Amino acid sequence: MKPLGPATASRAEIVNYYKKATYCYAAPFGLLVLSFLIPFVGAVGLFTLLPLGLAGLFFTKRGLTLAAKNGDREKKDVGYANLVLGVIVLLFGLLALAFTYVRLS
């Protein structure tokens, strides 16, 4: 088997960053769906929206920077889509935090 070339290795690294970001974006929503079976998990899902949204944006930025450096147009497009998804998750996290603040005060 041939060793991976520099373009293939960096592309695999970009995909790895985007996978981590996707898992960060999907985990809170998975917890919210799981809350139909276990009610306590819904609160955990709401509280993890903001930190996991920030972590997902971090991984998206790393992948997008690497894709821009390599000139990989396809992965840059995926990075921009992940960036939009990250901003949406972050806004949901801020709304959940505001909702929690209003309910507790």
C-alpha cells in the first residue's frame, strides 16, 4: 500500500475536524430526544448546547483554516455549512441559557 500523500493526509485531517464538530453539534439534540425516555437528560441537553456549540465552532474553524490553506474548495464549502450550523447551535444555546435564567429567577 502506498503511503498517503500530503494532500490526502491534510484532507483526512480536515474530515477529522469536521467529524468532531458534527458530533459536538449533534450530541445536545440527541440528549434532547433521549429526554422523552429519561426526563433528567433534557436539562443536560439544554445545558450542553452552549459549550458544545463553542467546541464545534472551534473544530470547524480549525478545519476551515486548514482547507483554506490547502485550497480545497469542496472542504471549504463543507466548512461554511458547518459554520452556519455552529452559529445556529450557539444561538439555541444562548436561548436555552436565557430560558433557564428566566425560569430560575
